[in-house]
Amino acid sequence: MDTPDATVPDPGDPSLNPAEESTQRIGTATSDGAGSGAPAGTGGSAGPAGASGTGASANLAALWANRRLRVILAAAVAFVLLGSGAIWAGAATGGLEPRAVPAAGTTSTPTPTPTPTTPELRPAPAAATAASPLRTCSVADLAGDSRLGDFQAQVVNAATGEILFDRGGSTTSRAASVLKVLTSAAALSVLGPDYRATTTVVAGSEPGQIVLVGGGDLTLSSTPTGDESFYQGAAHLDALAEQARTAVDGPITSVVLDSSYFGDPGWEPSWERKEQTDGYMPEITALQVDGDRNDPYRSTSARSDDPVARAGAAFADELGGDVSVSVGTAPAGATVLASVQSQPVSVLIKQSLIVSDNALAEMLARLVAVEGGSGNTFDAIEPAVLAGLKGYGIDTTGIRIVDGSGLSDNNAVPPAYLTKLFQKINAREGNLGVIFDGLPVAGGDTGSLSYSDRFTGANADADGAVFAKTGWIDTGYTLSGIINADDGTTLTFAVYALGDVGDNAKQAIDTITTGFFRCGNNLSNN
């Protein structure tokens, strides 16, 4: 509001003479409050009102002759004018209601006070949105390492589920051996941790004939009982042969090998055959010994072209004598003469994860398919594994599963699925603690993260704090699991380095994983 000028006007200026202005207003008032429009001194109306107006004018004129009174009167008029302005200004700013000041001698009609209305308020939000903390620990330079090739990753706060870092986390891509985690989770769901694969001997259709029936146990060992193979605690073929000899009256003259529990083919078409000759993968058959290794005591050992025949020859040697061996199927309802069982699923999962054993992962995947009712071939694995994962409540849309080991380039899993699954593994939901207990540990004594080229140098800062499954195929390296970060935060993570990458991609993965460890919950997505 502008401030009015308070200077007293010059009494000699008739245009600014407040007494004269007041005299004119008073002189024009009528008895009913309406102005007659006649100027003062002209007589106005002839009645008492007009006489009263003439007397008032005379009195004011007399007062105006006194200089001191003129000053006082001018100030009084200015006060009235300023007060009236304040009233109108108050109305303009939501204060007093504006109303006209009635002329002297008139009666004003009260203006009704309007009923106040309550302004409509906007609805408040149902819940206040919590502000995310400003995170300042960046790994952007590590993520830009060219050794990582086509880089994808996601990191999640395991306790809150908040995504701290994401680079293509929702894109499905080949996960390499990290896929074994999904196979293991499905096996725990479908088979249960206590399930054991059983190898049996039943009576054949002819006298002196027995049938060796494979039940999917690829760990069955040809080593003597008491002499542990690479698979600690495995069943032994010599114990099975001893039971069979005891159960059969007379000599055993022939053995039929039945591996029909798993269907053909035994080799997934997208696998490269060098994986077999280099010692990483056998043909997948329901009957074999030692994962079909040439050397039953070593993790990596060349495999044969016919695992069933190798198992049959080893069994015949244990039976002794002149025993013929052929391939066929057991008679329906045949009498069981002998049996041995594998280690429970809970142990097989740990043995598979710690060194990334392909044969065990394929054994579990095929058993999930058979026991889940989807079939006994490679084609039956995907529907069976996805059905087994359904109970964990994580969306599997877009996931493709071609095998149980992750060896195929055609497998596809987004990093985001793994970070969610590892949240549940970290919480040990259901039986998933079995997987946690089987994970390799950075800087550990055993497993694929204990090798001399993993988490060394500055990356040794994360030793003992990273629990993760490794992955490697010709077209990429992967790592996914759980980090107990330096600030006490538990993180779940998945890192993919795909495409034309070399062996040094492993060190680049270790470096950025160590970066996650150092940043913890202060990890920035920038």
C-alpha cells in the first residue's frame, strides 16, 4: 500500500481547502440523508434543513479566520481522510469490510456480515515419501574398464531391496555357470534337500542275467570302497556288485545296462565338443561312473564318448568271471537285487557350486525334469526348472534355460533376477541356505574364488566378504552372489562381462566387486 503524503496543504489554495470541502458536503445534506445538489450559500431548500446548513457554514467560516484553528481543522480533516483510506485498504487486504462513511446527520443501514466460507483443502498424500540418501561413492571408472566388454550389472541392498547400482540389470543375457544357482534352487524346491539318486540291480529275463539300472547318479564311483573319488561320499560300484552276487543264486553270466531314465541326446547341440575332450563336461546319461572322468580323482579330466559302456565294463570287472555286457532295459516289475544311493541333494549342490561342476549341475537339472513330470530330455529342463523356481515368488519372465550348467550360449537370465534370488538365499528362505553354504568365498581355502588369479592385490580387501558363484564360457565371464560390505551393509550383486573378452575379465570383475564392497550403502549409481 502506498503511503499518503502528510504535508499540510496551503490554506491559500482553494482547490486544497478541506474546510471548504467539508462545508460544501455538510451544506448539501438533507434531512433524509440525500444530497440536494445545491451549493452552500445559495439557500438550498427553504425548510429547517436549509437554515441549519446556513448556520453551520457561518460557524465554519468564523473558525477558518483563526489561523491556529485552521491548522487544527486541516489536520482533523486529513486524519479523517487517512482513516477512511485505511478502512478501504483493510478491505482490499482481507481486513475490515469496506463501507462508505455516511455524511453528518444521516443514518446508515448496517451492511450484513457475510458468512465465512471454509476454503477447500487439497487432500494430503497418504504417506510421506522418504527421501533417498545422497550417495557419493562412485564406481563409474571401474565400470568403464574395457576388459569388461559388454558390461551388465546390478547391486541391491539386501535388507531394503533398494537398487543401488544398475547397468542393464533387466536385460536377459547368458549367465554362464551362475545358472547353476537357478538349477540348485529348483532342485531344492522340486526334489528337496534330502533326495538321493538310486542305482539298482534287478533280475534279468534269463537265468544268470542281471540288469544294472542307472538312476541318474553321475557320482557313482569306480574307486574301491574307502578310497574316495573326486566326489566325496559317493556310492561305490564294488559295494553294488557285492550285493548283487549275494542276492543271485548261481553264477552271474550277463549284465544288461539300462540308462533309459534319461532320454537322448546326451549332448546339448549348442555345447562345443572341446568341453568334453578338455575335461569339463561328460555326455549326460543316467548310468555312468565318476562323472565319466578318465581320472576319477580330478575335477578336470577328459571324458569318454560312451559313459554307459565305461560304467558297464567297470561293473563287470567288479563281478569277476566271464560276464557278457549288453545294453537294454529292465523287465517290468523285476525283482530288486541290490541298490546304492548318492549323497543327498543338499550335498550335491555344495559339491556342484564350490568348483562349478558341470556334470552335477546337469544331473540335478535332469532329475528335476524327471521328478517334476515334464520329461527326461534337455527340452524338459526349462519348464521343470521354471516351475521349481515359481515358489520363490520372483518373476521369471524372459528367462531361458537350455541346460543345467550354464554352458550354453543360449541361456538367458537378467542380473536383476539373480540379485532378487540372492536376497532370499541370504535370508535362508526355505532350504535356500544350502546354496549360501555352497558358495565359493573370495580368499577362501577351496573353490573357484580361491584360485591364485582371483581377488588378489588391492582386491584382497574383499577377501572373506564376497560369497559368489563364478561363471565362465568362451563368450563371457560372470559373478553373482552376496557381499558383506565394509560399512556393514549386506549387498546382493550380479556382474556380467560378455562378448569378446579375455581371461583378464576375471580381474576386472573382481575389481568392480571390490569397489562395491568398499562403497557399501553409499554406492552411487552415477
